[in-house]
Amino acid sequence: MEMASARRRARPVSGDHVVLLSACVVLISVTLLLAAAVSSGFGAAGLAGEIKVVVRTTSAPAVIEGVDGGRRYCGEDDRDSMFVDGEWVRDDAELRYPLYHSRDCPFIDVGFRCGENGRPDDGYARWTWRPRQCTLPRFDAKKLLEVLRNRRLVFVGDSIGRNQWESMLCMLSSAVPDAEASVREENGSPITKHKGYLSFRFLHHNLTVEHYRSPYLVRRGSRPRRAPRHVRSVLQLGAMDARAPLWKGTDVLVFNSGHWWNQDRFQQLQCYFQEGKKLRLDMSVEAAYQRAMDTVHQWVQNEVDGSKTLAVFRTYSPAHTRHAGTNGGSCAMETLPELNRTRISLDRWPGMLQSVFGGLDSEAASELRVMNVTLMTAQRRDGHPAVYNVQPSARVPVGQRADCSHWCLPGVPDAWNELLYAMILTRYA
């Protein structure tokens, strides 16, 4: 019996047994790695990339909640990095972009309808922003409409803010089959440059998407008594726009300001700065801007309920203009983004202050989120209307003024709204 047992033990191991034994060793190793990760608090998702290298399979990868292709979705921990640490990627594979076509969206100003105005290329609408440290959730208009059901989404700012607002209207209405009938401006006003506000209601979802025109966010007042004759108006840097009470109680509130803050414009308007009752004739535009944004920040802290409202400040969107004598711009021949970020110098936009809220403490940051799009947008010299800012019949053959400040739609503002979408889902979904 002992010799028979010895012969059985001495029997050579077959190749199949070797493979099986190896597989068991790998499986045990992976199990131990996962157990160690969970016990240390690191989490299985953090190891997804390493495990994918060890265990190769030809079948479709497992879907992990909150993970896309081994990368987690952008969330609260990425609220700074997803704006500044990323790259523009052209969508030539999935063909998901553009997210809509201007001809199908009735909510776009003529000046932003670049394709319909004769722009021959469409590549500017096929680029998407891809953060490096996380994955943006794929934009789903139906999902966003449900998340925002019975809510108010409000944009406050200048015409670049209107650019973003119109983009959001188009993105949302792409999921509404009868948009022209069921998405209505509440006062019957048309989409156009305006000095007041516009509010579109999505009737099926009781959602309003609103835009208040407030280029400075703070109050602009008339000439003070006893002011010098050359002073025609003032910016009251310590007082919010008179309509600010209407913004309280909203569910998503998106501010922007920047393009009107330049010395040439203030000189043309003969507008100066006022703090309290003191007229500041020698105050720089940069200092005034910072003081005004301090007022915005303070107003949000005092007047906005952070448990109800997601308040966001979108930073300056760079224009790609030269000075007078070039018909307003230097973007007319651009068809590609600047993908080499080392060539981007934000000093080209002096005082545009992308870090204006950089000093927020954690409590203040919970009340006002900063969407820092300045650098990513500086790369998109190709996305402006340029000379395609008017209908072909209105364009002059020579000397048409190029718009290198606003953005074609579809285009760059859609990327801002995809970032906003990620922020809204993190907050409300």
C-alpha cells in the first residue's frame, strides 16, 4: 500500500494541471490584493487599472458604478482639477459631437450660427474636453431634464454668459421632440441681444432656464452729485445688481463677468468706480474687478442657501483679439485649437484674474463653486464666429468686423455645460 501510494504521488503533473494551478495562484493573488485594498480604505476602484493589466480577457469589461473604462467619474474631489488638468480631444471615433445642430435649435442668436452663416469648416464643433484625472459623465439631456424637474437654472452675466445659456437651451431641447411648442419664453420675447432678462420654460418638466443680463454683476449708477464733469456714471462696487433678489432661491445659479472690465470700455462710457459714497477716480480696473467680485462672493455667502442652491462662478473666457486696426480680431483664419498648452500665456489677457476666488476657504467654497475655464478656453482660438457672425447677405466683402470674443454654437460653451452637468449630477442626482 505504501509503495502504491508513493507511485501515485510520483506521477508527473500534466500540462492542464499546471495551467489550473497557475490560474488558482493568480486568482488568490488578486483576491488578496483586493482584500488588502478594501481593508486599507483604498477601494477596489483605485486598483481597477492595475487589475486590468494582470487579468486580460477578450470579453467586455465589467461595468463598475462610478467608473468609466477603469477611470472614475468626475465628482466632488475633482471640482478644481477637471477644469485645468485636461486636454481637447477631437471626436472622430464615436461621432457624438456636435451634441446638436444649430439648424435644429431655435434658441440661438444669429451671430452664433456660424455654420448657417457660411463658415465652411465644422471641426470647431467636434472637440470635447477630457479631464486627465477623471471621466466626465456622458451628457444625457433626458437625465438632466429629470434632475432639474420643477427647478430653476439661472445664468447671470454678460453676452458670453448668454452664449452659454443658449448652448444649454439647445442641449436640453435636443431631448424634447416638440421643443418649439413646449419650450416657451415666458413673456413672449424673442432670442436677441437684450438689456433685461429672458426665461424659457420647459413645459413638460416645469423647468425654467433663465438669463439675466448683468455684465458687471454689481450695480451701475448715475453720475453722483458734485462729481467732475467727465464722470457720466459709476459702478457701485459694494452693491449687487438691483435684480439680485430675483436670483435668490434658484436651484442652479451660474455667474460670469469679465469682458466689460477693460479700460477702453470704461473710458468710452465715462464710467468710474465708487466705494460707498467715495468716488475712486484713480482706481485700476483690476482692483475694481477684484472688489466687485468680493461683493459677489459676500452676497452668495449671505443671501444664498447653499443647501438648496448650487452657485457657480465661471471664470473669464479669453477673447483672441488684437488692437484696433485689425477689424477686431485675429481668429478669422483659425481652424484648429492650440493643443500645446505651453504656448498659452494668460498674460495676453491682463487682469483677467482666473484666480479671482482662489483664496476661498473651505466654508466659502461650499457656497460658491469656481468653474475655471480660462486656460482651457484660451486654447480654442478656432471656436469664434470671426466673420461668420452675420448672415451671408449682410456680410461685407471687405472689412467685415471679426467677432473673436463670442463662440460658435455648437461649440466651446457646450464643453462648459458638460462640466456644469457633472457638477449638477454630483449635487442633485
